[in-house]
Amino acid sequence: MFLRTFVAALCALPALASAQPLGIDDAAALALINQPLIAGQQAGVEAARQNGVAESQLPDPRLKLGINNLPINGADQYSLTRDFMTMRSIAIEQMFPAADKRRLKGERATLEADLALAELENLRRSIRRDARMAWLGAYYPAQAAALMKAALDFYAREREALEAALRGGRATLADISKISVEIEMQHDRLIEIAGQERRARAELARWIGSDANRELSAPLPTMRPPAALAALREGLHGHPQLGTARSEIALAENDVQQASAAYKADWSVELAYAKRGPAYSDMVSVQVGIELPLFTANRQDRRLASRRAAKDKHEQQHENHRRMLLAELDAAYTNWETLSARVERFERDVLREAARRVEAALAGYRSGRGDLAAVIAAQRSELELQTQHLLLQVERARARVQLDYLASHEG
């Protein structure tokens, strides 16, 4: 009996785990699991590493087979053995590129691996940010729907009270009609917000699959204030986007060095064995070949100028990335400060005043000093302010997520 109970409990664990509310950091963590974008980039890193070993090696030797000095007329026509000059040869040729060229090719592949790693780090950070943003996109309509349902409960209770009052002659059909219209309007808004939530969860599912259908945890987690803006700007140097740009500059510098090394001559060695007819001796030949980079004006010079211009391009792109990220950081920090002040003001003053207005309108209506329209207007205003407060909270969280993307050093 105990064993069956224990096994049943174990089987229920996955279902219980999946029933846990999904938090914003849970979504970020799940987005990094079984993520094809990351797997593909990791494969690119490994490809660059493997290529680094291959690029630094000598070229493969070349095997040559040939027939030399074959007669094509006369008494010895097409004979391989009767003419003393006819030879059947086999040769091995090995190219020896300049040492700097081989070294630079190997270094370039290593630099490509560094670039792929920087891109992988930026990809991970981008995925975490995008998954959190998608979670917030689903959180807002889910919580807005909860606020609307609470308002609907309020209207439903008031309509029940009005129907009872109508039977006692203390209310009119017009009053019931007013509140019924408001209920239908709220139902229409609920349909609209439900569609928003489905679309947002579809976007979230792009990152975390079926877990996007889980209930979202509420309220929003408390987000610690960011560091001072000056410190964040100073730390922006470590952002992987700039690391990627620096890797591209290093690759461009390697291209410049390779273009400079192209002025150096490559050389080769060839060893050949020649078989002649039985009446003649066999022969061995050794040849050394050297490239002659004599006409450099339209080849090496142009290529070197091209590589230098490409390096300048990547340096300017790095500066552009730096300025762009600084602007994004300043904007996100300003958003965080502005939205934090607005959220605090809503929680301290606005929502309290809206609740007092509803209470006053209800008290006046129930005592006969007010009308139902004032109650409906006050309740509608409170719902709109609560929804606006929710939106401000979500937008503040978005600003904090963007700050984490720009300034965080998490791996």
C-alpha cells in the first residue's frame, strides 16, 4: 500500500511542478533550455575552433604522374622504352607558404571563434530579455482581466441590490438598464483583453513552448533599484554587443596583417622519380619553386588598402554601437526613474482618492442624496486608474529588464 502511494506521489510531481505559477525569471531560464538559437551558435563556435587547427597546417602535398618526351612519329612512335628521353615519372610536391601566412590564418580562425563566443553571449542575454518582455506582455492583459472581473463582481452585486429594490418600489428599470449596459461594456472589454492575452502567450510560447500556458505569478516581483547611471555607463564597455564589435576589429586587423604578409614569397619543393627504358638508367629530380611578387601595384597594394579600409569601417561601427547603447541606457534609466515616481504617486495618492470617490458615491446613492450614474462613473474611473497603474508597473518592469540587458554581467 505504501509503495503504491509513494509511486503515485512520484508520478504526480511533474504535474504539480507544471502547475506552479510561472514567474518572469522562470520564463528567462526556460528560454535558455533546449534553445535552437543557442545550440546553433555553440556549433558555430566549435566549427571555428576546429578550423583554427586546420588553417595553421601546411597545405596537403601534391602527387604528380606523367609521361615525358613520348615519341609521336618515326620508328619509336608511342614507345615508352626505346627512346632514351622517354620517361614515366612520379613526383611529390610540397608547398611551403611563408610562416607568417600560416600563423595568421590560424590566428584568424581563433579570432572567428572569439567572435562566435561574443555573439553567443549576446544571444543568451537577448533571449533572456526577450523572454522577460514576452512574459510582461502576457502579464498585463491577465492582470487587467482580473481587475475587470472584480469590477464586474461589483456591478453584479449592485444589480442584484437594484432588482431587490425594484421589487420594493425603491428603484426603477432605468437604474437596472444603466448598470446592465455597464456590465455588457465590461464584458466586451474582457473579450478584447482576452485576445490580447492569447496573442501575448503565443509570443511567449515562441521562447518557452507549452509552459507559456501556465498561470503567471502575481504580483510583479520587487525589482531592486539599478546602480547609479554613471556606474552603468562605465560598465557598458563589457556589453557583448561591443565585444562582438571588438572581435570584428581584431579580425579586420588580422586581414590587414595577412595582406601585408602577401608581399612575402611562398616556395615549394618537388621530388620526382623518372623511369626510362631497360637500356637506360632511371633518374631523380629535385626542384625548388619560389613565387615572385614583383607586380604589386594592382594586387598586393590594392588588397592591403582594401583591408585597411575595412578595418576603419569596423572601428566606426564599434563607435556607433557604443553611442547607440549609451543612448538606450540613458533612455531606459530615465524611463525607470519616471515610471517609478509615477507608480509611487499612484499608490500613495491617486488610487486612494479613487477608492474614496467610489465609497462617497455609493454612500450618497444609498442615502438618496446621489444617483446611480455617479456610482457607475466613480467605479469606471477607479477601474481605469487601476488599469493605468498596472500598465505603469509593467512599463517600469520593462525599463528594468532593458537596464539588465544593457548593464547586467550575468552569464
